[in-house]
Amino acid sequence: MSPRRRGGEQPVVPEASFGSYYGRPVVRAPVWRSPDIPGYLFLGGLAGASSVLGAGASVTGRPGLARAAKLGAAIATAAGGVALVHDLGRPARFLNMLRVLKPTSPMSVGSWILSGYGASTALAAAADVTGRAAALGNLATAGSAVLGPLLATYTGALLADTAVPAWHQAHRDLPLVFAASAAAAAGGLGLAAAPLAESGPARRLAVLGGAAELAGFAAMRARLGDVAEPYGTGRAGTYRRAAELLGTVGTAGAALAGGRSRLVAAASGLSLVAASAATRWSVFHAGGQSAADPRYTVEPQRRRLAGRPAGDAAS
């Protein structure tokens, strides 16, 4: 029996319970597919941060690290572009997005960033490998370093711009998590592929990025409250736990012995690259899981109407 109200009266209508129209989702689940889109999210981050690392290595006289970063960026960009076009269905759909530039659309801006960045990183890698057109290669290296951070983070803004609860409610955190994850991946790749004597900047970037990724993901989940539940269940939860384990191992290995042992450097670097990929897959699947359950859409709206933060647990 419901508790008595003040004055001894009993409520005639029972407390409202959560429900939706025939239990159907309130928002449409993402139509993007795996592995295409989470792969693109990961590869774009790896490429963008690697270009910054490669430019820094070129300026400081570390040719081995510069080449590893530039080649890694070019290969990741090409693979990410293939994944994106495969998800779109045909190349013409990507070209159609370049017909106009809409500054208020993360997808439109991202398409132009990807186009400019792809050309720059390809020229930078080609000039480094062939040893020709050094001036053009230096210009392309600078251009890719400028556009790289934008490529690494715009996808976080793109996801947050949707109505998917696990993404939209994390609009403050996703670009920062993606930036940290990209730094960890680029540092890890440089640590694994560059000569040990030149890997100092990659090691520092890997440690900083790995620690920031772990802390940023944890802070994001804490801020999300109830809406963070999809990140702990199903495929999203499996990938998140893998990202935490690989990130912790990779960060610790890079910090403690990554500068002394080639084997530890390679293993730590690859662990961080894998952790970054697992983070993107976790975010991707959490979005689909949150969209499938109407509770993650309706309850935050109720809390906002009641004057409570959207991520707070229901009282």
C-alpha cells in the first residue's frame, strides 16, 4: 500500500512508473556499422596525433621517429577513408558532402578537414620516404600538424551532436577523451616503431595520453551518472574493460622501462594503440545500447525538468 500523505490522506493515483510507447526506443539507434565507423574514429585519432608527433620529430632532428609517425599517419588516414566510404556505400556520397561547407555541422566540417588533411599527410609521407621535394614535404608536414588535432577530435563533437544519450550527454567530455586517446595511440605507435634512441617524445606523449585517457574516461562516466550504465554492460563494457587493462599496462610499461628496453617499448606502445582502439569501440557500442533503451532518453529529461543535472541518479 502506498504511504499515507500529510493529513492521513492516501493518494488515489499510484506513483508513475517509467514506460514508453509499446516499449519502443524513443530515439533512433545509430545506423553506422561496426567495424567501419569505430575503426574510422580510431584511425582518424591515430593519424591526427601522429602528424603532430611527426612534425615535432622533424624539427628536433629525429628522422626515424618522424618517418614512423608520418607513414603511420598516412596509412591510418587511407585505411580510415576506406572504412568511411565503405560505411557510406559509395564514394559519391562522401564527395557530395564537399559540395557545401556548413560551419554548424560537425559532419560537414569534418569532411573538409579529412580532405585537406589526407592530401597533406600523403605528401608529407611521400616526401620523407623518397627524399624529394623537401620544401613541399615540409609545407605538407606543417599543414598536417595543424589539421591533425582537428581530425583527432572532431569525431567526438560529431557523436555528441546526435540525440544518442550516451554520446549527447557526454558532449563536454567526448572530444577531450578522444584527444587523449589519440595522443596515447600516436605515442604508442612511435614508441613501437621508432628507434629507441629517438623515442623520447613518443614515450612522453604515450604516458601523458594514456594517463589522460584513463582519467578522462573515468571522469566522463562519473559525470554521466545513470546514462553511463551502457559503458559498463554488453559489448561496450567488454571493450571498456579491455581499454582500461591495456591502457594501464601500456602506460606503466612506457613510464617505467620504455626508454631502456626495446622489447618493453614495443609491447607498451602496441598495448596503448590497442587501448585507444578499444576506447573507440566502447564508445560506439555504448551509443547503440543507450539508444535502444528509452530510459536513458526520458529519465534525463525528467531530471532536467525537475531542476536536477541530467546525469544525477534518480532519487
